[in-house]
Amino acid sequence: MESFFDRFQIPVDVWLQHFVDWFVLHFRPVFQVIRWPFEQLLDGFQDVLVQSPPWLILVCLFLIALLSASWRVALFSVVAFFFIGAMGLWEPAMITLSIVATSVAFVVAIGIPLGVLASQSDTFWRVLRPMLDILQATPSFVYLVPVVMLFGIGTVPGVIATVMFALPPIIRLTNVGLRQVSEDVVEAGHAFGATKIQILYGIRLPLALPVVLAGLNNTIMSSLIMSTIVSMIGAEGLGAAVLRGVGRLDVGLAATGGIAIVLVAMTLDRITQGIGRSRRERAAMPRTASVRKLLRLSFRTK
């Protein structure tokens, strides 16, 4: 069998390498333009998080968690990040947070509009769905290969890989949430004379918001996971600490980096779950809320 296949060797690797070399050579300015907004936003988040005094970050984190979830989550968040700082990993944790914040900002800006378009058009969803299947079926390490070839190494290419990895969940859940809105409520909106835009922003999106927030939670967790993996291509943060610890067989450094990542993940997960839970509690009587929105729409149309 080996001799049989030796006669029919297909040099796919050579073809791909030639294609990538040609592509990068002729489209390098395009990739530099794509890289620029990621770099600017990432630098902005890093300047704020790294250069701000730790006590200010802890106070802001406490207030965000308190308003989003509960005082227990707020207390846990402060204790968790204080412990991270006490382990000597405050700056890597802030860099990881900046990577996650930048990735989530781009994912939301790209994913929610695509999810809305997919919910409004079955044809667009049929075209988009195989692409999302490919992105979700692709192992996380595979994302690093095209990103390195097209954008180089470093933290900014790591953010781009993180955006690609975290994009599918929010698109899918936005689409699902909007499609699950009761058609009776939509028909009532039409009866009141509401336009498609008014129905989308006044009825569909508010009722689908808990599902969209679940997608946001999934996106944040995916971004945090990928932000540690991209340390393999030179991205900074807590993942780099774990990678250095593994490379040096330094169990202490690798373990403290892993503990810090877990604490950051638990904090972000509890805050985002608290936001979704508070939204669901406000929507405990969806019919009443829908009637109020429809009344507002009726007055606007009149």
C-alpha cells in the first residue's frame, strides 16, 4: 500500500505554501489595515488596566459585580483579584483582561449584527451556517497557523485569533433568540402599525436578550480560553506565565498561572450570569412587558 500511494503523491503542502507566500506578498497592506483597529483598542485597554492603581481596579470591579449580580459576587471578585495580585500576577491578569475585553468588543460588534441578519433571512443563514460549523469544528490550535502567517506573532495577532474562535456562539445564539420570539407578539406589533425596524428593536431584541446574553457569556469564556492558548504565538498575559512554567518545568509558576486563569474565569462567569439572571427576572412577565412596548409603539406610530 505504501508503494501504491508513493506513485500518487499530491503535493498539497507545497501548493498551500506557494499560495500563502503569494497571498501575503501581495496583500500585506490589507492585513496591516485589518490589524490597526485591533492594535489601537488593545493598547487603550492595556493602558487603562495596567497603568491604573490596583485599588481603583478593585473598586470598579466591586461596583460592576454589585450592580450586575450581587454583593456575594462582588466580594468574591475583589478577593479573587486581590489573591491574583498577591501571587505576583496582577499585570499579566490585566493584560489578559485587556485581551478578553478587546476580543469581546469586536465579537459583539461583528456577531450580533450577523445574528440579526441570519434571523431575518433564511438564505443568509444557510450560507452562514456552514462557515460557523467550520469555525467551531476547527481545533483552537489550528487558528494560530493562518494568523501567524498573515499577521505575524505577538499579542495583536493573538487577539485576532481569539475573535475568530469566540465569534460563532454569539452569532448562533442571537439568531436562535430572535427566532424564538413568539409570532403572536410580532403580529400584535404589526396590528399596532409598527414597522419592521420598530418590531426588531422594540419587541424581538428585548425578548431575545436573555438568550443573547447567554451567547455573550459563552463568548467571554471562549475568549478567556483562547487568550491563554495564543501565548504560544507570543501573546502576553496569564497564558504566557503558564507557558513559561511548563517550558522550564517550574511547577509553581505554571500552577499559579493556572489558578489565576481559573479565578478570572469564575469572576467573569459570575458577573455575566448575574447580568443574564437579572434580565430574566425583569422579563418574568413577558406579556405585560410586550403590551407596554406595543403601546409605546402605537403612540409613536400615531
